[in-house]
Amino acid sequence: MKERAKDKKNEVHKTNANARNKKSNISSKTKTKPHLKNEAHIRAKKPDKKKGITKLKNKIIILALIIIALLLLIFAFYKILYMHRNNNIFAQNAEKIQNDIDNPIFKIEKILIYSDANVEDLSENQNLANINVSQYTDFAIYISNSETITGLTEKNTVNNLYIDNITVSGTDIGTQKVFYKDVNDICKYRKIETGTNRIDFKVLHANEERELNEEANVFYTDCSDPIILSYVNENIVKNEDLSGSKEKLSLDGSILKYLGIKLEDLNYKISFSINIENNLGELYKCNCSLDVNLDSDEGGIYTGYIMQIYNLSENNFEFRKVQ
């Protein structure tokens, strides 16, 4: 009986122990559940650094693209305004240039050309035993200032005049020079030491001033007298002896034929710019280029001399306002 009671007591003790263990397990399980929930919640709230950096980069890229787009729009707008402004300026300048062409203040009216040759006899007895031959051409350039203005005003009268950019090309024979010549010396040979590529004029406002400026290159403010330029090709023949010639010789352009000088070898081109400043301080420029042919179907300078009017209809000799 005692043993049964012990066994029963042991079983009850085991049952109570098992019950306590179960209760302990249950309580431990119930305690761990809140802990697991808190960890999951913390993990859920913890930010992802990589995703944040990516979002920031995207925002920066979008902002940069927006700024670039705005800059491109501003540049395009500025370009359109700039082109529009330039087109307007170009149109205004073109209209102004066309107006100057259609209504010139100064214009070359005509150019008279006289070409001849000169024989210089260096012999003691003046018997043509030692001669030098030069060819020369005088240009009388008439300027009109009454194309668009009637009468004399500060706009169509001259305050300053000079010729520059003088060049000669086309012939290799002789020595070429260009210089100013007085209107009273036109069609006369004049020998000078040196030529020039610029000629400055003394502008006269009254006839009385002419006597005070006899040695100057003069031009009248009202354009009443032409500009005279002279071209000389010196010594195309040097130290030639013609004393034994039995032919009748003329000391002009015909001597070139007698000496066998080809006129096409003497033909040349002369270029220069005429600059006029009026009494308002406005500057006008005319670029001239003349092809001078000494030969012609009628014999050219071989006949003695030639005088011709340069054909202005085939050349654009207009004064353009440059300042």
C-alpha cells in the first residue's frame, strides 16, 4: 500500500512538474513574440541608404536637365533676336547703300584720256644721235556734285581730297610713275624724279587762292575743275641713235612704230581710290580701275597720239559713303 501511495505521489509530482514546465514554456513563448515584432518593426522603419542616394541623383539629373533646357531656350530666343536685329541692320544698310547708288552726292561724270610719246634728245648737236623715248598718258577726271543736289551746299562741296592705293600693272617695259599734273599742263610731257602711291590736294574755295598755291596740288571745292593725273613710262627706249635715219620722223607716238615697239607690250592697268570729304565731315570713296589700250583698229598711238573718253557705262565708278 505504501509503495502504491509513493508511486501515486511520484506521479502527482511528475504531473505537477510537467505542468510547471509547460507553463514556463508557454510564458517564454508569449514573451518572445513581442520581441520579434519589435525587431521586424525596426527593420521596416530603418531607411535604405542606397535607395536614398539613387533618388537624390535622379533629382539632381532632372534639375540639371531642366536648367539645360532653360538655357537652350534662352540661347535660342537670344539667337532669334540677334538674327532679327542683324537682318534689320543689314536691310537698313542695304537700303542706304542702294540709296547712295541711286542718288549719289558725288559721281565721276567722265574721264578724258590723252596718250602720246616723248623723245628726249641727249646728243650735243641735237641730231637724234642719243635719244630716250618715254610714253605718257594724262587723265582728266571730271567729278559731278549736282546729281541730287541743286546749288552748292556743305553736303556737295569738298573740304578735303586725296587719291591713294595707286598701282600700275600689265607692262614690264620702262619705269612707271604716276603723279599730279596741273590742268594747264595737260597733253604736255612732264618729267619727274619719282612717282607716288598717294596724292594729297589743297582744296581752294576761291579763285584768288590759286595764285597763293601755284606749287600745290589744287582742287576747287565746287568741283569746277577736273582732277589731272599723269602716267609716265620712262625710258622704254634708251640711248638710241637715229641720226642716220633718212625718213621723216615725228617726235610723238609714231616714233614707237619706227623703233618696232609693240603697243600691246605697253598696255597697262592703272588703279586708284579717290577720297572726298565734304564740308559736313562725311567721307566718300570711289575705287577706279582703268585698262589703257594704246593700240586700236585705227592705229592707236602709232598715228601720233590718241584721245578718248573712257566708257563709264561698263564700269561702276560710284562714290560710296564710308563715314
